[in-house]
Amino acid sequence: MAILVVFFALLCPAVAFDFGQSTRCVAIPNQMKVCKDVGYSEMRLPNFLGHSNLESEVVPRSEDWRPLLQTGCHPQAQAFLCSLIAPVCLDTFIQPCRSLCVAVRDSCAPALSCQGHSWPEALDCDRFPDEDDMCLSPHAKFSHYAKDLPKPACQNCPSVEHSPAMKTVLDSFCHNDFAVTAKIHRRRTPTGAPEFEIEGRVEFIHQGPLLPYDTQHLLQQWLLINLKCAHGLVRPGRSQLYVLTGAVQSDGTLGLNSVFPWHKKDMNIAVATRKWKHHRC
């Protein structure tokens, strides 16, 4: 995705931050959507990435963080990133704690790696203070972040099989932990919204370890992390119904193994889903 190339080019601070320099407080502008609901209304300039101009640097560059945040890689990723690009305006400088950086990095670095990038040097956790100093620490309620929920994983793209034989579909149901039907939509021009989304309900053929309340969000996260795979599934401005089969590994990561586009003419898929109810593997 082109925006990610720009994103990483702009991550490096323009200059090293000088804690002795003069700073000013400004209102977080409405157009700075990434940090608008972060929990405070005023930010300090220059910010911790060395950006000093609100209109030409901070606001446009804040949008370059959006692809990472949209993956939902960590519940405090927004707080961490906004503490750097839009630091809260208090009597003293408040940086993110090293422990918060490590928590976000460990959850979000795999999403960046999936796009072919390593964790940026500008976000080197060693540059941040430990919790003995005044800093933004991990929230206690996120310390065991969704340990029992499956998590989407970066992976090689699953096989996409058009007009499969009925036995191929049934075998895929048998050899995987779950099978679902989901309609994938790709926005023609994302304009800040996620490029891909799951339209409507996800229907279970074989539920396995998936949770009904979490599966739609889980699959959308998978699409946003595995963008290279997602781009091959749906053309811009279109939607497509798919049968998705996959497995949840012992570490809780979810991977898709087979993808079947389901068109009206694909009677074999329809027959396979009906037969599955009485099928013995």
C-alpha cells in the first residue's frame, strides 16, 4: 500500500527533540482525526518527532499513522502514537513509558512486518523512560490483552480456488478448524476509512474455536494486516462473497488456508455447505 511507504519515510524525527527548547500549547485540530478522541484537547509543539508546523507537518503526517491503527494491533496503540505526535500539554513533558512502547511494539511490529517494514528507529523503545519516571504507562486492564481470543496473523496468501469441486470444499471443511461465509467489500477511495471491511454478518458453516461476537472484527483485522492478500480478492468499489476456511494455531494466531469465491453459479459450494451438516470426515 503506497501510503505505508510514505508513512515510514516520515516516521524519523526531523530533528532530535530538545527538552530545553521553548514549546507552545495548541488545540488539537478537528482535521487531526487520528488523535481527536485521545482524551485531551491540547497538544504541545514541537512534538516528540520534531514536527513544529501544525498545518504542513503534524496534521498531514498524523494520517500516515492510520494504517497501523486500523489493524487494531494493540488497544493502546493510539495512545502511544499520539503521545509522540500530539503530546499532551501539561506543566511537564509526558513521554510514553518504555514498557508501553514494548507492549505496543510486540503486538504491532508483526503487522508492520507484514507490509515489509521493520519497527521504525524513531520508535526505538530504549529511547523512552522507565516507569520510575513520569511517563504514560500501560493500562492495567490491557496487561493481559485478549489472551483468550484468536488473533489475526501475517501469513503467506491462502489459496484462492474458483469453481471448486464439491469434494474439494468438503475436504477443506474437514481439514480446517473453521469455515465461514463472509462478504468482503473494498472501498474505491478509502478517504481515511479502512480500505477493506466485512459487510453484514459472518455465517458459520463450521464454527470451531471462533467466537460469534468477535469473528467479523477478527476477519477484518486479518484483511488490514494482510493487505497484499486482500488486494487480490476484491476489486476497488466491489464486494464479493467468500467461503473462508482456516485454523487457529496453539499460540492463538488465526490463519486462512483456503478461500472460495462464491458466485451464484457455484452450485458445488452450495451443495457442500448443505451436505456438511451430515458429513463425516
